Amino acid sequence: MKKLKRVAGFIWLILGPVAVFFLMRTAANEIAAKPSADTWIQWGVFVLVFLPIAFGLSLFGYYAVKGEYDTEV
Amino acid sequence: MKKEQGIWKVITASSLGTLIEWYDFYIFGSLATVIAGQFFPNTNPTAALLSTLATFAAGFIVRPFGALVFGRLGDIVGRKYTFLLTLVLMGGSTFAIGLVPSYESIGFAAPIIVLLLRLLQGLALGGEYGGAATYVAEHAPAHRRGYFTSWIQTTATLGLFVSVGVILLTRHSLDADKQISIAKFNDWGWRIPFLLSIVLVIVSIYIRLKMQESPLFSKLKSEGKTSSNPLKESFGHKANLKMVLLALFGATMGQGVVWYTGQFYAQSFLENVCKIDFDQSRTILIWAIVFGTPLFVFFGHWSDKIGRKWIMLVGMLLAVLTYRPLFQELVVLSDTTQKTEQTAQAKQVTTLTAVPNTGDSVRVVKQTQFFTDGSILHTSTKDTLYADAANTTVKPLVTVSKEVGDGIYWKMVGIVFLMIVYVTMVYGPIAAFLVELFPTRIRYTSMSLPYHIGNGVFGGLTPFVATLLTTIYTGNQLAGLMYPIVVAGVCLVIGSLYLSNKKAIH
């Protein structure tokens, strides 16, 4: 189980930047398709809010890889 | 016996205030379309609605900041005064929204004031829940925390129930004629649910003022062991930060999307995708809530016996597996093309209104079709008849509204009820779970942030992201479900792997 927790940690570590990439790409496509103030505001808010969350997910993955969650929490 | 009476007083006082805060917060979301017309004028109604939804989202996004501000205050000053302050802030903002003049009267100041008040509401809500949950948990015996805190968990759903109920009652009681009453409600009557809030808040403040500080916090304070910097202790120390991250990604993130899909997106889906009329789409939700609410207490109580983890995760699993078939069934049930029409009863009324000085006329064709299962389909088509025969309306405005028969109605209640059951599974035990994850000295701060990111950001944005997805993938009515399914799925895997099955201490 400990090994599985650590290996899965790599997934969460990578999922953070992957999520940011898809978020940025969708935001850019949406803004290009409808370049209005509304679209800018909506996607700007999404990116702003989800960036620190994605960082948190990667940090969670890093802790998992390092074995911080090996013991029952 | 005296101790038992004491805890019920604590629960009543805490729950009532929290219920009112949820009520305040929800009426804005429930009246999004009406408010859009009053404060966010736009020739394109979708854009106006999106503006309001964005405001709705803004309300949710500031919630995590409220969690930090008031969480810190609660861990330094105390639980009682902090969640009293959030109640005043919330009640004041809600009452003020009811007083803001419309865009027609004061121009751009109107939407700006409303936006600011909405942000204040979000800030207050961010501080309220953590305080109420912590306060009740710190009064409850450790082996019954799940049961006692589950009463706080019912308030979010009951707040929605009361808000929808007050809106429907107001909407239908402003005039003997239903249509005139609705028109009055859209014009000025929508303010009543906002103004009513002040009465409820005053009552709740009075009750809360009589309460004592949490015994665990009082003990810490008397021993001089309270935290001087809860933010640093909560998020600056790895030992606690890793628990905050686990709480977010292994529990509250999935819980948030399951909650908002069952309680909000389901109703929005019924109204906007299935085209079920305003009243029915709301009463379906109300019935589902009525039947489902006792299960919060059931699952909270059960979590004291078997642990919190698997009840929450099974709720997420069921949501991931069944959302698509459940929502698909709602589409099928509302699809009138598969029903048998009683053609003899069909009605059609055409009205022509002349456009002054042009010779053109606006034509409105109202068609009503009846079906053997009791369903009724109302279609209204609006176009312009030009005096110059060379002109034609490019695209007539067609609006569709359906009333379903009794059999279909109760089937829909059953489906939404199932979604509410998932909500009760993920949400019933969560307060006890979060409280037990963090130490008393930084509990308010530590549990509030993951709760409000999970619910405010991941959950609160569900209707918005789901609507957005349906505009990107226009051919797929169920495209909006991708968001809650993926988020709940990831949370389910993380929770299964890393969470322990916390049981109450016997």
C-alpha cells in the first residue's frame, strides 16, 4: 500500500501542470473564439483561481512521493 | 440529561444562524435571471445570465478568503464572536441588495453595488460554516460528533429549501391573477425575500448572543495555549499543510461537486435542458430535499459507528457511476416527441401588435399541446410581419416550456431524490471528518479553507462550468456532467488511497 501511495503521488505531481496546460489552452481558444470582455473576465477568473489549486495538487503529489502519507492519517 | 439539553441548545442556535446564512446566499443564485434583468441589462439574455452567474461564482470564489480571515479570527478571539460577526455581515449585505435601485434608476452604480454586496456575502459565508461546525463539534461528546454535527450539515440544504419556498410563495401571492403576480414579482417583488432576511438575522443574533464560548476553546484560552498565528501554523508547517491538502483533494473537492450537482445543476438542467417550467422544476427539487434531508443525520450518525471515509467515498462512487444514466432519464422523461398527443385538445392563439409608425406588426403565436400522460407543451413563437413583403424575420424567437403529468413528475422527484441521497452521503459526515483532522488551536482556520475551496470553488462553479461545457459541446446535452464526474472520480481515487477510516473515539 505504501508503494502504491508513493507511485500514485507521481500522477498527482504531474496532474497539476497538465491541468494548468489544458486550462490555459481552453481559455486561449475560448477567448480567441469570443474576444469579448465577458470571456476575458470568466477565463481570467478561472485561471487565477485554479493556478494555486493546481500547485497544491502537485505539492500533494510531492508529499505522497516523499512518503509523507505512508502512515495512516 | 442536562448536558444533552445543552448540546441541543447549541445545535439549535448554531443551525438556525447557519440556515439563515445559506438562505441569504441562495436567494441570489435562485433569482439569477430576475436579477440579471434588473442589474445587468444586456440585449443578449444569455450574456446577462452569465454576468449574474459570474457574480454568483465571484460570491463563491471569495469564500476561501472569508475562511482565512474569519478562521484566523475564530482561532484567536473565539468561535462565538466570530460567527456572530459573519451573521451580521451576511444579513446586512442581503438586506442591502433588496434596497439597491435598479440599473434604470442609477445606471452602472447598481451592478457595481450589487457585485460588492455579493462579495461581502461570500466573505461572510466563508467564515460561518467552519465556526458553526467547530462550535458544535467542540460541545459534542467525541463518540457522537458525526451525529451532532450532521444537524449543521442539514442547514445548507434546508437553507435552499426555505429560499426556494419563499421565492415561490412570494411569486404567487402578489396578485390573484397568476400572470400579473409573476410580472409584479419580476418587477419589484423579488426584493421581498432579500428584505425578509433582516428579521431572520435579528432573531438569530439574539439567540447566538446568549450562547457560551466553546468549552475546548475556553480551556485553551484559560491555559494561554491559543495560537498567535493560526495562518502560519495551518499552512506554513508541513505537518498541518499536508492534512489541509489531503482534506481538499481526498474529500471536500469531490463532496463539493456532488453537492452542487444534486442540489443546483439538477434543477438548472430540468429548467434549461428539459424545459420543465419554472414552478415544477423547483417543486421537484423541494420534494427531493424534503425526502432526502433526514438522511444527513442518518449518515452522520452512522459515521460514528463505521467511520467517515467509506460513507463519503461510496457517495462519490455512486455519483460517478450513475450521473449520466440519471440525467439521461430526465431527458427521456421530458421528451414530448415520444409521447402521444391528444390533438383534439390542442390550442393556438395568435396575437398581432402593430409597431407604431412602421406598418410592421409583431406576431406572437402561443401553441398548447396536450399529451395522454398528462404532460402539456407550451410553445411561443415571436416574429415580425413587415409591411414590406421583401423583409422577413431572420430567426423567430421560440420559447418552450413543459408541464409534466403526475406520473412523470414523481419519477423526476425520485431521480433528483437519488442525487440528494448521494449529497447526504458525502456531506453528512464531512464536518466531523474535518474537525477530527485538525487540532483545536488552529481548527477553525485549517478546516475552513479546504471546505470552502472544495465547496466554493469546485462545487460553486459546477453550474457555471457545466453550462459552459454544453455551449462548447453543443450536440451533447450531458456534456456538462463531465466536470463533476471527473472531479469526483479523482477525489474518489485520492480518498481511497490516502484517507484512513476515521471512527469516533468510544
